[in-house]
Amino acid sequence: MRKKERLYVTFGLVLIFAAIAWYAYNGFHGGGFVDLSNILKNSTNETESYKLAISDLSASVDQETGHVIVSFKLANEEHFNISSVQVLYALNVADPKNATYQEVEATKDNETYKAEIPSAFGYLVYYKVKVTYDGNKTLESDVKSITVKDTTAPTIQNITVSYNATDGNVTFTIAALDNDGLDKVILYYAINPANLSNITYQNITLTVSPYEVRIPVSQNDTIVFYVEAIDLSGNKARLPGEGYYEFLANETKELVFQEG
């Protein structure tokens, strides 16, 4: 390329760059130049996507009532218009997939929702959570189940033993109770056992309250005994907790035996 031609090329490039600079300057001052800073700013403020979710779903049994308490949380609930939170349940059904579920409203305490299902000991309870939000949208959890078990042992409050020297009978009256229901109370006793380290007990089973039994003895007999109470779920209580109580039938009297 000749020197004159190179000069023309250089001059042309200068004009091009000058034009670009002019458009850039005037674009920032009311012209049509695109503001890239706004584009970058908008891209960083793009709306995030939230998902409503049911978490920490669990159930427990109220040992006083036999009701099932369902608890759970809702993740990201503050980003949705929630109109209803319910627990759906079915009791003792053969096919939980095709069962008719009843509804109970869940209430919120801090971050945890809770609902109480009116069940009873021995029931099989199927349950799930249903959330209605943003109009008619719904979210449901998988179906879960729980068997309502009584895990609370009975309480034997005391044993009253009275001896009547006139008729020669010892009467045992046992005060016992349970959160669900007692199946039976059993009195284990031995009269004048020969070996206190290896006692052979007789027993009497009582199934109807008041739990009371009368045993004929001779005056000055020694009666050793203990009591077991068994509830409808097979939970047991024993009084005393270990060993035995001892009663001497030598006069008309009444004693009350209890722990402590």
C-alpha cells in the first residue's frame, strides 16, 4: 500500500471512532443510546421463585384421651395467599387410598401447625395434610398412618387389708385406675410361707370394680402378698414395686399399704 493510501485509511478510522464517541456521549444525554447499567440492575433484581412445602410432619398419641395430635410446618408460606390448612383423616379403613376422609382445621402456634384427630386406643389412623392457597390451588402430603397405643401403665393407689377376728376373714380392697381401662387386678398371696426367700403364691383374679376379695384365715396367721394391675393394652403395674407386704391376722384391724 502506498503512503498516500495508508493516510486515507488512517483518516477514515479516526472519523469512525469520532462518530462512535459522539453517539455515545449524546446517547447518555437524551439520545437513543442503550443504558447497559439499567439492564444489569434489572437482571440482579429478577423475582425469585418460591415453593410451598409441607415439612416436619409427625403424629403422637395423647395418653389421656387416645386422640392423635398431628403437627407440621409450611415452608415459604409467607409468599402465598393461604386460605385453609387442614388435616384429613380416616379411622380403621381397609383401603386408605379410596377411603372417605374427614377434615379437621389445623391451628398455628408459632411456626408449627397442629390438629387433633378424635381417635381412641386401638384405632388405626390414616392422615394427611391439605393446604388451599392462591385461590383454588391445593397442596397435599402423602398419606401416613399411626396405631393408637396406650403406653401408660395403670396406677395402684393403695391396698386396704382388714381382719375380722369374729368371722376369721381377711378382706383385701384394691384401689387401682388407668388412663384407658383396667383389664384385671390380680392378688398374689401366701399364708404362713415356710421359706420367705422362695415363696409359692396363690392368686385371685378380679375383673370388676370395686376390686375386693375375702380370704378365710386363722388367727395369728401371717399373710404375705402383692398386687398386679393390667390394663386393656397389656401395661402392668405392681404394688409393691418388688418384694411383698406382710400382714398379721391377730386382732380386728385395718391397714392401708401403699408405696412409700
